[in-house]
Amino acid sequence: MSGDNLLGEQPLKFYSEEVTETKIELVHRLLILNAQKNTIIDLDRKHKEWGNELAS
């Protein structure tokens, strides 16, 4: 944000209340999508490990 003094915590306040709420919702949704992506990656890794174990 412009005007940051880096001397303390910065508020999660951007412009208007509506824009602030929109940005908070966007961050929330991105966190959820990232968690889902990580779960899918973990399942894919486990599936490959199980396949390797069955093949040996």
C-alpha cells in the first residue's frame, strides 16, 4: 500500500468497504483452492507410491 511506514501492523483496509470485502473474499477463496490443490497432489503421490509398492 502506498504510505506504508513499516513501523507496525498494517490494516487489511484497501479502498472502499466493498473493495476491501471483495479482496478478503478473494484471498479466502484462493486459500481454499490452494488447500484443495495440495490435497489432490498428495493423493496423486500416494497413488504413485501404492503403484510402485504393488509393482515390486
